[in-house]
Amino acid sequence: MLAVTVASAGTAHAAPLTLEEAIRQSVAHSPQGQVSAARVEVLQAARAAADTKPDPTIDGTVENIGTNGFNQVQVDATYNQRVERGNKRQARIELAEGDIGVAQAEALIQRLDLAQQVQELYVEVQSAALDLELAKSRVEIARKLQVEVKRRVDDARDPLFAGTRARTQLAEAMVDLELAEHALDAAKARLALLTGSDAAAISVITAGFLEPQPPEVALDEFASIDLALYEARSLRADANIRLQDANARTDPTVFGGPRVFGTGDVALVAGVSLPLANRALNRANRDRAAAEKRQVEAELAVERFQRRREIGLAAERVEEARHEADAIRTKVIPGAEQTLREVRAGYNRGGFTFLDVSTAQSALHDARVRMVDALSEYHRAKADLDRLTGRFADLVGGN
């Protein structure tokens, strides 16, 4: 009864905007993607820098400059190269890749958050569209009732105030219709801000809105999505620990080069230097890296606990709202519709008063409004549940 395609004037032939397409457009339109891409590029450049060996140096010295002339002068030129030990380069690369993994996981979560915002706004448009249909139905019923009341007043079967009241109810219904139209336009404008499309060209389908389904979700279904960030942080912490272990080994510097004497003779100079290890500093750095790893594990445990609870609550909200909407649709609305038909038929025969008809009309409208409100709550709770379970992870891109 309320399933309609909502479209603006002039867009009757436009393809309806699905929720999935709205999410795709929003992700493509959002500047956050450029920020995330730039951040990954920076980290990739840092990885390339980590995959390099230490820079060599060239040293030059002049010795034995005295008053006996230049025969005793010695000029040395050496090429120096530090030799890394402990697989430091690979450890640096893994740490840089860990930073990239964290950035990509955070970017995915940002896109999932955006998808939730789009889903909530899409639900808002659907709800506003159904409210508009209810307002139109109320105007239609009020207009028919006003015609019936006018006929009875003209026949002196009802008092004049009945006609006045009927006209007032029609005016109220017309005002509510204008407000519903404005609410739909405003909801579409808010959705258009995220999708980057023209609000006047947006059309949505409300059929699926009226068909709530029971939630089917495992309490640990969120693990592959939001926990990916903690997994990335854990991998980075492991890489940092390996880097600190590699830094425990000192790196020798080898050097060699010519030595030129003032007499013109030339000799070769070569050697090696080995710095002394600062074990206290290295131990402190490794302890800090290990503490960061334990912190990530503790945060992961907290996140698991909170998310499991949030998923359970969201699933409960979904089911509660679905049950309410189904109960109203199957038990309340049919009775209210039958009551209105019977009261109107009796009113035409003179068996009921205008107040009886007005009350039956209001009861039907209120039942329909309550059903739409319950459906709106269902879809809002479903948006929360979809976000917690990462339903649109593949849609927004997992890389």
C-alpha cells in the first residue's frame, strides 16, 4: 500500500538511486579518499627510504705540517661505509609496511563510517517519502469526508459546526502534506550533499523499506573488519620489536683509501671501527616496543568485549522494531481500516456522528504513522548493525 518510488518532478524516467550506489557515489565524492591516498603515498615513500643502505662518507686529512718543509706531509683520503648487521634493513622495511597497514585499515574504517552516514540519510529519505504518502492519503480521506459532511449539512442532517470541523481537518491535512513535502526535499538535499548529486534528481525506492527481516549475525562477525586495525597495529608492534632487537647489534664501519707523502710516495690505508653498544638505551627501546605490543593486545580485548555487546544490542533493537512494525501492520492497521469503512458506511446511513468518523480516521492515520516510525527505527538500528558487522566493506573497498 505504501510502497512507492519517490522521484522529483521531471525525473520520472530516472533510474532510482539504490543504497549501494549512493554509498559508491559518496565514497567517490568524499575528499577523504584523497587524504588517505596521500597518506599511503607518504608511507610508501618512507618504505622506499627504509630499503636503502647507510650513506657512505669520504674523509680527508692532512698531517705532519711543520717547519721542515713538505717532505713529512701526509695526505689521507678514505672512503667509509657502515655495514649493517642484524638484518636492520629488513626490520625497517617491515616497520614501514606496518605503518602502511595501519593507514589502510584506518582508511577502511573511515569509509565504513561514511557508508553508515549515507545509509542513515537514505533511510531518512525513505521514511520521509512514506510520511508524504501518508499525508496524501490523509488529505484524500479528509477531502472525501468533507464532501460527505457537506452533503449531510446541506440536507440538514448534521449541524453547521460539523461542516466547519470537516473543512478544518482538511486544512490541517493540507498543511501536514506541505510539511511532509518539505521534509522529503530536505532529506534528499542532505543525501545529495554526500553523494555529490543533484537533490532534485534523486529518486529512491521504498519497497524494501516495508519488508524488515530478522537479524542474522554472529556476535564475532565484526572481527574481520574493525579488528583489522588492531591486527595491523599488532603487526607494526612486532616489527618495531624486531627492529629494536636488530639495533642491539652494533654496525662496524670499514674504510680505505690512499695516503700520499710529501716525498711523492703513495700507500694504502684501510681499517675498521666498531662503536660500543649502549645496552641500557637499547633495552629501554625494546621494553617500550614490547609495552606497545601489550597495549595493542589489551585494547583488542576491550574492543572485542565492547563490540560484542554493541552488536548484541543493535541486533536486539532491530528485532524489537521489526516485531513492532509487523504487529502494527498485521494486527492494528487492518482493523483500523475496517473500522473506518464501517463507520463511514454507517455515517452515510445516519447511524454514526461526524465525531465517530473523525476518530476512526485519526486512529487509522496514527496506526500508519506508528508503523512507519517503527520501520524507521528498524532501519536505523540496521544501519548500526551493518556498520558493526562491516556489511559494506567490500563495497567501499578493502584496500
